Amino acid sequence: MTDSTWLNKDHQLVPGEELFRSGRGFHLLAYSASHGQLLMRSIGRPGTPGEPGTTIDVLFKPAVVVKIRDDYRGLAIRCATAAESEQVKAGYASVSFDREDRVFVLESRGESDYVVAMAVGWTEGVLGRTQQSFFNDFHPAAPIWPSRPLSGVDAGLGVASAQELVDALRSDGNTAIRRERHRRVYVVMTRVIRKDGPVVSGAGVFVTRADAEEAQSVIAAKSVDCWIEELPIAL
């Protein structure tokens, strides 16, 4: 079970009011240029003595201006006062702020940072080993397992190396570890018309597109309808 909060209305975001507080450690996890999504996380380690069992994901959206560090030991988030907000925005004369762009102050160990965004929200719960975040779920309309913490355009920092893929294939298949990185593979799909209708199946999985295209050309030469699909492998 997860607990979620999303704040983006005036009555929810009162200047000077504290919105969130936790004594746990948080780190910057991901940024997506799509909708300016900025994600921070406190990782949970279920079953590990002395470690929290739940993960907390905190999302700012859309983030217009950001001044943060990559790691926090304890974190409080509050709405800036009117004076603080005016001071922060005055430092960015080239930015055209929207009326709904609010300054969120991040406080930790006597120091403060800020994110200017329209909304902030968080979800706490047990994150599945192959689930990348609480803010990028599987959707039937786009039936591909999410391989990144956030949807949209990112810097590809979660892409695993070829060696990591090899190591994962060699490891014990029952190892229960977090799957935080990914690599894409190329699946050659075929469609064969039978008496009782078309049969769609995978003909092979390839590590590189070049290999998949070579296999595709061989299959297509046999007059078989085929195409290539890219799928993520969680590592």
C-alpha cells in the first residue's frame, strides 16, 4: 500500500507553511525535460535490519529554477514566504515566471536550497524491484515496461553498459536486488497467417540493432512478415 500527496492549489500552498518533513536521507534521482520533472528519493530496503522498509519519492513539476544538492540528511520542504519568493525570483531576471510558479524551500541541517515549480508531491510505499519509481507506472495504452524513473526525455544516465548486461545474465537468477538500471534489446517479431488466424511471436532477441536487422533480412527473404521492437531489460 502507498500513501500519496499532490499539492498544486493555492489553499494547499500557503506562504511560509511547511509541507513535508522527514529525518531520512534523500538524493537527487532523475530529471526529465518533458514537463520539467525533478525527482528525489529516499530509498527503502525491505527486510534489512536498521533500514527503512519503504521508499519515498518526491516530485517537483514543472521545475523552472533549481538550486539543490545531490544528497540530503533529513529534509523539510516548505512554501517560501512572500519576501523569500520575491528575492529568489529577482535573481533570475531573464526568466518569465508564471503566476502559479511557487518557490519551495528545501531545508536540511541548517542550510536551505529551493526549487521553483508549480507543484510538489510525494509517494511512500514499498517499491517493486523492477519498478523504477512511483511516478512512472505501466499503462495499457503504451504496453512497454517503464525503464526510467520518469517518462519523457532524459539524459540516459540509467542506461547500463554491455558489461553490466553480461554480468546480469551470468548472475544467480533468483538474486533479489533492486533493478535501477536498464539496457534495451531488440526483438525480431513475426506474423504468420494460419488457417485459424494470424500468429504473432518473437523469433529472437538481439543485443544490437545491427544484429536484429540482419536476422530480420533473413526472415523477410522467406516472405515472412517481420519487424523489430525495442524492449528494456531491467538490470
